[in-house]
Amino acid sequence: MRLCAIDVGTNTVMSVVADVTDGRLVVIEEEERFARLGQGVDASGRLAPEAMDRVVDRLAGALATAERLGAEHVVVGATSASRDASNVDVLQGRVRRELGLVYRVLSGEEEAEATFRGALALLPDLHAALVVDIGGGSTEVALGTRSGGLAERQSVDVGSVRLTERHFAVRPPSPEAIAAALADASGALSGVGFERGAMPLVATGSVGRLMARLAGEDDAVSAEAVRQWRDRLLARTPAEALALSPDVLAGREDVAAAALLLLGAALTRFGASSYVPTLGGVRHGLALAAGAP
């Protein structure tokens, strides 16, 4: 079955059109659109009207791609910003009326499970992993094996947009602001109630790939490389950070420093000296679930 799965996150709307057969996923096309749905949600608890406008527009673009490629079914999964917003029903109604789509808000546990399945789907040689997905509003951690499935999962309310809005209003941030952000990230991750053991740590989606591209690595990225790039970005304004690597940081130049701070905190929390990057994530997991018999 050809499916389109769309992940509406705090910062981006990411979609994949894929053929799903007997639990296997073949990607046809993927797209990423910036929407910043989580604009101000951490402080206000509400979705801004202009943020909802952006998401409806980005979903319309993803739907057009799905129709062009002959997708038989389209599923939408929304994550942290939508979970936290008291007025998400307004956006759900608009998406239903204007696009004919069901805007499903995933629980943190459902998001972690989709992340785990999606990560392993694009790493066929990996049989077990601790998977970390750093989003704009939350971070999902999941552990398991390909044969046995998901064993542990947890969602924590700390992400790149949330950290940026809380701590990095002034750029470059002061040493005190950086210390507060690191304490925030480390404190949230310390609440994860399971350990990595000997499993590799996999960082999914945009943050994992962003850091891999900055480091020029495809298979494994060291914690030291994460630390070096984190410090470079923290020492610069968003415009100065963008100038370092425009192709990689465009659209994320204001939140990339917080994303790498979180990634480094995750590596420290789980005692990993490196991580494996993958593009697999929530949307791939949603596609696999939708294509299951």
C-alpha cells in the first residue's frame, strides 16, 4: 500500500510517501517544511493563529505531494506543541474542514513508539538500540530490539524550541543562561527510568542528521564533535551561526544551539561516546502502523 504519513512537530511539518508491504517500508519521497507551530506555546499554552495558518498551509503542500504520487491513504500525527496547547481543537477543526484530514494528537508514549519503529526501519542492519528523538517541544527516548519490539519508552517535556524560548532570549546567551539551559535539559533527562546498557544510541530525525552533516559523518558522530559544534553555535547569534553552514542550518539557526545542547546532554545521560544518525522517525513509524494488516 502506498501511504503518506505526516509528522506535525513543534518546529516542522515532515512528511513521507512510502510503499508499505509486509512490515517493510520503501520511501518514495520525503519533504520537510518549517512551520514553528510551537511559537510561544511553552509560555502561553495556546497555539498562535499565525502558527496554525502556517501548519494548514504546510499540510496542504504535503497533501498535494501525496496526491501527485498516488498515496492511497494519508495519516497525520501531531506531537508536543499540539499536546500542550489548550486550543488544539481549533486547528483540528480547520484541518478537517479545509483539507479533509484527521489531525491526530499523539501521546508522548505513542510518539516514542512511532519514533522507535521509524528509526529501525531505516537502519536495517541494527537489531537493538536506544533511540533518542529531540524535537522542538519534547524529547522521546525508546529502547528495544527489532525482534522483541519496544521494551521501554518515555517522553520528556524539553526540546530545542522550548529551551530556546526559556533561556536564549538574548543571543549569544550568557554563561548563566547556558548553565540554566543545561541544568534544564539534564534534569529532564535524568527522569528517564531506564538505561542504555550495551545498545548503540541512535539519534533520529532532523537533529541527528543536522549534527552528522555539520561533522561530515554518516555512520557515527562523536560526543566531542557535538560538544565542539554546540559551543560554536552558543557563541554566535543565529545569523552568525547560519553563516557557518547555510545549507545545514537554514530554518533552524535560532534553535540549533539548544538542539545540540540537548543532544550532548542525552549522550552524557546515557553514557554514550557517540551516536548513530538516522532520518527515520515518527512519520516512518506512523506509515508502518497505518500499513499493518
